[in-house]
Amino acid sequence: MSSPAPSDTKGSKEFVKQSNLYQEFLAEREEILKHKWIESERLGYDIGFERALLDWIRKHRDAWRTNRRAQLAAQSGARTPAAAAQKSS
């Protein structure tokens, strides 16, 4: 099997970089790195990425995702069921 042509590889990489899944991954990673920095400063030593990841998932991920979805929906002007319910109350 031959490897893909360089132009195909470049197009694939650009497609991935523009995908919503990749954008969400980058945003979540940024939050984990912020959490790592904050916790490392608080404790006085580098806690490492894995510990920060697990701690962030346990303590913050659900709320972050909920807020992120609401923020993205507001930016896109999309009406979510939750937003529609809030407006009708």
C-alpha cells in the first residue's frame, strides 16, 4: 500500500484542524492546563498533566461542558431546548 500524496495529507490535516471535535479537544486541553497550573501553584509543586486531567474531570468537566455548550449555542444563535425554556419562563 502506498502512502498518500503530500497534498492529500495536507488537506486531511486542515480538515481535522477545522473539525468541531478537534476544536473541542483543544478547548478542553486548555482548561486542563489552566487547572494544572492553578493546582501546582496552590500546592507548591508541579502536579503533572495526568493528575491534573483526572482531578479536572472529577471536579470540573461536567460544568465546563454544560457552560461551553450554552456559550457555543449563544454564539451561533441556535435555540437550544434549555434556552427556549428559559425565555418562556
